[in-house]
Amino acid sequence: MKGQRGKKGTYVIRAKRGLLNDTTWRRTLKDYPTSLICLIRERLLKKIPGLSEKFNSNSRYFGYWIGDDKDRVYIYVQKKNLRIDLCISRDFEEKIHREGFKVHYVNNYQGRARWLTGWQIPHSTNNIEGVIKWLCKAFERNL
């Protein structure tokens, strides 16, 4: 079916372009810290022209892509941190470690596709610019 991106999950809500309305995900994340994900969403929208967002209410993740391209970023909202999977090479793990972040590889579909998976961002991080820099890198053609 034209216009559909991949298999439509029961729990997945997609914006055609831009960000989803906050009411789409707020109830699911009512017991989770959300100020960091809100800040990231706003910054990504400003920095990445044509960005689109989806939210999976079962797994509590946001996904991002541009136009008809594949998904490039998944941000899982967890109680203590955000776990991010990026469509960049795992070769960047050491650089991310040097910036003070933890990366614990996740052997999921993205990990097996050679994405950098399991990047841990504490909700209390003060390095939002560093986070945004790496998120933006996922939208470059690098895999």
C-alpha cells in the first residue's frame, strides 16, 4: 500500500510530517520523566528539515525519519534514562564514551543491522548539545 511505511503495528502512531501532538503519548508516559524527551523533540524538529515522528505506546519509543527514507533514530523512554538506537556505525561508540555517556550494545534488529544501539542518556544530562549532535549524525548517509 502506497504511503505506508513498513508493517503497521497496533501500538504505533505516525505523524505524516513533523511531530505528533503531545496528547498522543503523554498518557502512556505519565509516570516517566519527559522533560528531556520534550527538549530533544523540539531541537530535532528545528535542526532536521522534513523530520517525521512516530510513537510506539507498547515499547514506549519515539522513532524518527525524513520523507520516504528509513527510520534513523529510536528513543526509548525508561524510568532512569533514555535509551537511544542510532543509524550510525558502532565505530562511534568510543567517541560517545569519551563524552561521558554509556553505550551497552543491544542485540535487536537495529543492532544486527550494525546500528549503534543501547546509548544511555540520563534524564539529568547537562550535555544536550552533545546528544543533539549525535542524533543529527544519524540523518547523514553513513551506513
